[in-house]
Amino acid sequence: MRLLDAALSVRENAHAPYSGFKVGAAVRGAAGGIFSGCNVENISYPEGTCAEAGAIAAMCAAGEYRIVEVAIVADSPVPVSPCGGCRQRLAEFAAPDVPVTMSTLGAEQKTMSVGELLPGAFGPDHLEA
């Protein structure tokens, strides 16, 4: 299965009754497994979760901790990029050169690396004494 197809498929399961903005994300782990997630809204808006966070959680639950590719899809006029928090989440598990393909339902795509999406990411080097 193509990564973008996995993101597109899981997007249908998003729980977005308040915004109506469904997002699907899929990550490929270093061992080749595909893990997907969708956004899950909550009536208390800050308590929802992003699609990227769901995909990363599924990957970790399966025992993988390294992302080699990312795909995100939403029904938007331009390809949707990860929020700031999800950019940091991606940087936790992906090298700066890992590609992130963002797509609309109309198949317009934009690909950027994790490093381009989050230059100067906070990382382990910042915690070393």
C-alpha cells in the first residue's frame, strides 16, 4: 500500500464533528511498516489529537521508533502542513532529511523535509550538559 493511500483511507475515520476538517496521516517506519492516524476532535478543543500524533502513537505501539517517510492528506485548497506541535513530534522520530508529502483530496502535493518544516528543532543536543 502506498503511504498516501493509507493516509487518505484513514482520513475517512477522523472524528471532526466540530470543524468538519478531517485529516489523515501515515508514517513509514524504518522496518517498512505503515502506521496511520486521523484527527480526533473533542468538544473541549484543546483536548483533541492530530492525525500525525495518532500515526506516531500507532508506530510506537507496534515497537518502532524511527520514521523514514510521512504523508498527510486533508480536504483543503492547498496541501496542509503539520501544526507546530506535530512538527516537533515528527522531529523526535525522523531525521531532518525525511520527506513529508502533504496532499489535498484533489491530489495537489507538496513535499518538504522534516528539517525544512522545523529548522532549528529542539533535540537531544539541547539537553546535554
